[in-house]
Amino acid sequence: MDQLVPCNRQEFLSRLETVKELEHTDFETYSIVKNQATGQHYLRYSFTHLNLFEGGRRDEYDHFLPLESDDVLGILFGDQPYRFPDHWRSPYLRSGTDERLMPFDPSENHDLKEAAEAERSLLAKLAQYKRQWQSADDKERLTRDLFHDLDDLLKKPEE
């Protein structure tokens, strides 16, 4: 598999041929493309962002997920899901507002579900504290209990 290295978007696009378009809407396109020089296949996710704050300017973005042969066949025959971002778990190239394609590793975001759950629990404890504060006879004890509960929520599993 080709190494993911920063490159010029237009040069990269000029080496690609579309193998099959998988989906196309007004704002998103999924296709399997192949680098003619290297033979590497990619799942291409292209989307258009309508920037309303800048007069409705359309910004085009591309993401290229390298595929193994089995992945290509799995996607082509409908056996393998490919939607972004749910099924993009390995490094890929993505564009920005300039003409570069940059490598991106989404693995650092895989544990966000746990962090989001911890945040929801923390917010629930704070909301409960706020409700109980008005009618609490022992506000100091209520506050101590809150901090004890928050400490428990914020402890990491390896501690």
C-alpha cells in the first residue's frame, strides 16, 4: 500500500481513474478510484460545503482512504460498509482549503464515545446538584458529596 504523504491535490487527482461511482448526491460523492501510476485503490469521498457566511461560496473537499484488494471487492459487491466517518478507521488523505492533500490518522478519535459519556454523566451530576441546592439543609455536605462523585467520574480506569 502506498505511503500517505502530503502532496498536491491537482497532481494527485491527475493520476486517478474512477473504477466505480458508488453514490452521488448534490453534496456528496463516494467512488472507488485507482492511482494509474502505482495501482493503489482508494475510496474517494468528495463533498461540497456551502459557506453561507461568505456569500454562498462552495468549498470542495476530498478524502482518499487507501484500500486493500479485499476491501475493493467487499465495497464493490456491497458486503463492506464504507460511509464516512463511521467506517474510516485507518489513516487517509484529506484536502483542506488549499491545494494540498494531507495525511490524517483518525485513530485518536476512536475513544470519544467514552469521553462523551463521561461528560454527560458529569453534566447530569451538576444538574442534580443545582436542583438539590435550593432545598438542601446541609449545603456544605451536598457540595462535598458532589466533589466526591465528580472525583469518581473523572478517575481513569487504570488508576
